[in-house]
Amino acid sequence: MAVQINPSILSADFARLAEEAKAVQGADWLHVDVMDNHFVPNLTLGVPVVESLARATDTPLDCHLMIEDPDRWAPQYVEAGASSVTFHVEAAAAPVRLAREIRAKGARASMALKPATPIEPYEDLLPELDMLLIMTVEPGFGGQAFLDIMLPKIRRTRELIGKHGLQLWLQVDGGVSASTIERCADAGADVFVAGSAVYGAQDPAEAVRALRSQAAA
Ligand code: DX5
Ligand code: ZN
């Protein structure tokens, strides 16, 4: 399992997004949090910003859609230049159809679970996905405390992925930092989103390197 570190630009300076993207060179993906003030009580950015960001950086974009009606919007984020698009299963009307459409348009398809959403009902959907995102905070804001109670879900999900012999990546998002990343890796996560732990550091690129070596240890 290769470790991947995805800095979240939610904790970056939105007036300097191109520079902030360059400040984390060496990161595997740039995590872009799209919020619509309906699915979550916060509002961030949309398709035009993703289009500009895709032109401004060589780092592939991992778009996390915290929005209603992802069935309508997710394909547009692929067209805007995202290489991976994550929709929330709680918001999707037809998650299988949506995952297939994202893949057909040429991006990696990913599905997210809020903390109270179990994985078990979705076991049969796993082959349709390239990544599963387990939220380790309630979605909506950066800088929240990591929810330890999600560790058993990460473990069970890793077991299900193994049981089906699948290659999909297991991402964690929320409160991932130097003090929590080892527990996540130990439970079976291999893709780590970090917002405040990267952009709140003196040297964001160094924070990415440090998180990577901790997760791989
Ligand atoms: C929260 C977002 C996260 C956020 C994580 O809903 O999905 O991606 O940026 O921020 P930290 O790492 O500070 O918890
Ligand atoms: Zn996110």
C-alpha cells in the first residue's frame, strides 16, 4: 500500500491559490473541498475555481464534493479538470450510475461516508469505485478534532476491500495530523487528507514529507 498525502486547500489562502498549490510540491494530490451551504453549513468554491486551479498546477486535483445533487454536478468537475471526484453517498440519488459516469469521463470515482454512515450497506458497490473516503470529522470545516471512533470503520473497510480482492484506495479526511496519522495508517488508510496540519505549518512542503514518513513507518 503506497502512502499518499493530499493537502487540503481549504486551509490555504484563497486569494493565492496558485502559489499555495506550489507550496506543497511533492504532494500526491491537491484536495479541493467543494461546499454548497446545503449539504454542509459552509460555502467554498465551484467549477470555475477548479478550472483555473487545474490550469495553475501540475498536481492532480482530488475534488471532494460536499454538495446536494452530486448526480448533476460531479461530471462537471471532471470536465473542469479534476482527476478524482468524490461524492457523498448520503447525497447521491444513483451512486452506481454516478461512479460509472465519472469513470467514463476519465476520472477516478470516489464515494464518501459521513461519520454516522456505515460501510456495510455499500459493500457491493466497492468494485464500482477507485477510492472510498471515510470522514474522520463531520464535514464542513477544517481544523476540527479527529474522531477516534472512526478507527473501527476504517479497519472494517480495509478488511472488506481485502475480502473482495480490490485495489481501491482508502482515504481519511478530517483532523489528520502528526498526532493521528499513525493510527489511521495502522487501521488501513492509505490516502491522507491534511488541511490545517499542512497549511498551518511554517513549511507546508516539509509538513507533507513528515506526514508521509510517519504514515509509512
Ligand atoms: C472538512 C474537509 C476537509 C478539511 C480537513 O469537511 O472535508 O478536507 O479541509 O481539514 P483538517 O485537516 O484541518 O481537519
Ligand atoms: Zn475534504
